[in-house]
Amino acid sequence: MKKTSICLFLIITSLSIFAQKPKPVTPAPDMPMDTTTKLITYTEVVQMPAANAQELFKRAKKWVYGFYKSPSSVIQTLDSTNYIFVGKTNIIMVKTLKDGTKSNNSFINYTITINLKDGKYRYKITNFNMKDASYHAVEKFATEKDPETLDWDNQMLRQTDDYIKDLIGKLKTTMSKPSNEVKNDNW
């Protein structure tokens, strides 16, 4: 009886020692979801009462050419008559491997549209898809339950959310300044 108890104790102890601790999962960000399309969509109408549509278009064009490394590959529409910009491009996803090295793993494509009117503009960033052997809607990552892929899915969502928030911040900063800022050349 005593030997059985000791053996049982050793077995239970050894199992608990070798049991794998679950790796903490990166939490998914709270991303805005369009209620109609059920797609992740960042959109806002920004009031700019002192600027007309033509001036806002110049500012948006300045932002496009300053933000993107290769604007000609991004621009789908740059319409100075109807004051609209449509661009399609991607975000490079960086995966940190177990040994700490970082690897460009995949791409998340998205579409950005900027509509401009007198006194306001609207941006809409949507149609997020992972470019792989085939395209995958990013929204599926938010519903993933497999613990093996959940952490990476959440990391991709986090990287996407951080990138888009940075993009929006830089867009708003550029749109708030006149397109023809005069530099003071005091010397």
C-alpha cells in the first residue's frame, strides 16, 4: 500500500513537472466593424471648415506622396474633378520566431478611400485581406479558436490596427496644414 502510494505520488508529480504551460496569447485589438458589410472598417468624417475641396485635395495628394514609398503603385484613382482618392496597398506582417529573429511573413492588403468636399473630408479604410497562396479575409482571424494559430492571428490583427492608427494620425496631421506652407528662411 505504501509503495503504491509513493509510486502514484511520483507519477502525478512527474506529470505536473512535464506538463506544458500554455503560452500567453496576444490579445486581439478592438477593431471597428461595419455593421452592414461585417468588414473591419476605419472611417471618419473630419470637419475642416476653413478649407475648400480643392485645397483639401491638394493636402490629401501631399499626404499620399509623402506617406507611401511608391505612391504610383498605390494610387488607383486620384480624381481632381470629383475630389476622390482611392488606393490599394499592403502592410508587411512581421513574425517573431522562437529564437527572437524577425521574419517578414505575409502581407495584409487593404483599400483606402478619401472623399473631399468643401469644409470636410472622409477617409474609409477597409477590405483587409491576407495575401497568401490565396486571399483570406482578415475578419476570420477575429473568430479563430485554434490555440496554435490564435496567437499569430491576434499578432497580425494588432500589427494591422497599429499601422492603420499611425496612418490615420499622419493623414490628419497633413490634412490640418495648408498645402502650400511657406517656410520661413531666416538666416
